[in-house]
Amino acid sequence: MSGEAILDAQELSTSFIVKRARRRFELKAVDNVSFQLNRGEILGVVGETGCGKTTVGRSLVGLVRPKSGRVVYDGEDILSLGEKRLRDIRLRIRMVFQDPYASLDPRRSVGDSVAEAGDIHGLFPNRQARAESIDTTLRQVGLDPFFAKRFPHELSGGQRQRVGIARAILPTPEIIIADEPVSALDVSIQAQVLNLLLDLQGSLNLTILFISHDLSVVGQISSRIAVMYLGRIVELAEATALYAAPAHPYTKALIAAVPRADPTRRVSGGGARAELPSRFEVPDGCAFASRCPVKQQRCLTETPRLRSLADGRLVACHFA
Ligand SMILES: Nc1ncnc2c1ncn2[C@@H]1O[C@H](COP(=O)(O)OP(=O)(O)O)[C@@H](O)[C@H]1O
Ligand SMILES: [Mg+2]
């Protein structure tokens, strides 16, 4: 679990105020989340839809403002910076989104979209340097430079996501936050985009936070995996250790639910079959207790803290 931390998220909490039945509620989308992103790694973040993965990613770069916590990058707390400094930081920590079609302007050519961050921040000394940068970046994501003249509607889903990745890497970032980058793609195309991210991580020395609701996707690309449940990290471990011996009952349920190639093995929910509890009534004690097959009385009253096991993994369960 060692490695040099390039980004250190400390006790991040992000809430949204939402109205329900004419009352205002605080929805704790992210609740006291801490983790380190180590230089050169791919850290996966997995958990069901609504558990706060996107909010973690957006909080890291100040796209939503956490209520409390710190994000230490390059020796300073990003969240204490003003908007102008934050925009500069966002050249070094870039986002890739789920739906490249939604994030690409339909009236802009691919080349203009890829160059956007460079245009805004004045990164190109002249037209020729700009054109060369677009060419190089398109090649890096496996697209022929003639794509620069194309428009988003002329591209396939996989090609559009390659453009989304090109937009992210053009300013030579250190960190990529990829939020469900393959979730909108056909399974056959998913593997190509995952391989591209792996290649780029090596060739460009990137550190990647890879967010997905799909554990099998996260497992294909990540060296470590953080499992989230209702706004909290419940387990964080090396990917191989997590698969070999999941410690948290929720992780066990997730792994049991991943479809296996072996048809003789039963696919089950691992006991965690109940619905996700309402985000407005997060229960006392362990948030997973209502779905947990091994819960005890203690779990209903005492919230388990994230603690370190002998092998270095972190787990938030009284009985792990
Ligand atoms: N802008 C917002 N306003 C209100 N609630 C939000 C907003 N963004 C996210 N949420 C809520 O916060 C929780 C976590 O959402 P999100 O971070 O998108 O989860 P995930 O990415 O894991 O699906 C959800 O209950 C979601 O409805
Ligand atoms: Mg999300």
C-alpha cells in the first residue's frame, strides 16, 4: 500500500441541501472520506449508483465545494484556493466524463474540442503549434489526425470517448479523474478504452482515479480499489487482495454479484438484496446494517470506523 501520495484527500464531506415535502434536508453525499492517490497508480472507486462517487471526483477539484475536508496537492490544500488558481489546477488534474456526447459541443469540430483547454489557457504559441498539438493528441488516443475536421455526430461512441480523453490529456496533466468513462459504451468497446487508459497511464506517467459502478470494469484496470457505500469508503485494498479475500460484507456482496464466466457457479447478491436505504434516513450505526447478512446488535448503534487490518487494507466493519 506504499507509494508517494500525489493527492491526499482528508476527511472530505460534501452535502447537498434538497427539498422534500416542503422541507429542507441535508443530503450527505460524501461523508468523511479520506484516501491517498499514489503517483502512477490507478485507484478504482466502486459502489452503487448514488453512493457518492461522482461527488468525490468533483469535490477533489472544487467543482462542488465540500463542507469540510482538505485536498492536498503539490503541498497546498486545493480547496482553499480561489477560482482562478483552481482553474490552473484543473489543467493538471483533468476530468473524463461518462457521456462524451453530452460533454462535446455538437457544433465544434473534434480538433477545436481537443484544443479547448489550450485555447482558453493560451498554451499554443501559434496556429501551427496548435495544429501539431491536436495531431499528436489525436494519435495518442488512437485516432487518425483527420478526425480533427470531423464533428461529434460523425463518430462512434468509442471514438467520442477517445476525443473526451484527448481533451483531458492535451494540457499534459498529472492526474486524470475518469468518472464512469466506459459505462455508456458497448462491452466490446469498453475493453479498448480501458486498454487506452492503461497505455496512456504508462506512456504519459499519469495517475488515474477511475470511478465506476461496475466492479468488473474497475477490477480490470485498477491497482487498488476503494469501495463506497452511502457516502463512505467501507473498504480500500489492493485489487488482488480485495478479490481474493474481500473483508467487508458489502464488498463480498459486490464480488458475488459480478457475473462469472463459469456457468456452474451461482450468481447471487451475497445476501445484500434489500434496496439501498433512503439517503435522507441514513441509519445510526453501520449504514450497511439493513442489508448485511452478518449484522449484530452492535452494528445498529455503533458506526464502524475505517481501520487498518494486518495486510494494510482499510475496512469499516466491526467484524472484519
Ligand atoms: N447537485 C446535486 N444536488 C442534489 N443532490 C445531489 C447532487 N449531486 C448528487 N446528488 C445526490 O448525492 C448523492 C450522491 O450522488 P453521486 O455523487 O452522483 O453518486 P454516484 O456517482 O455514486 O452515482 C445521490 O443521492 C445524489 O442524488
Ligand atoms: Mg456518478
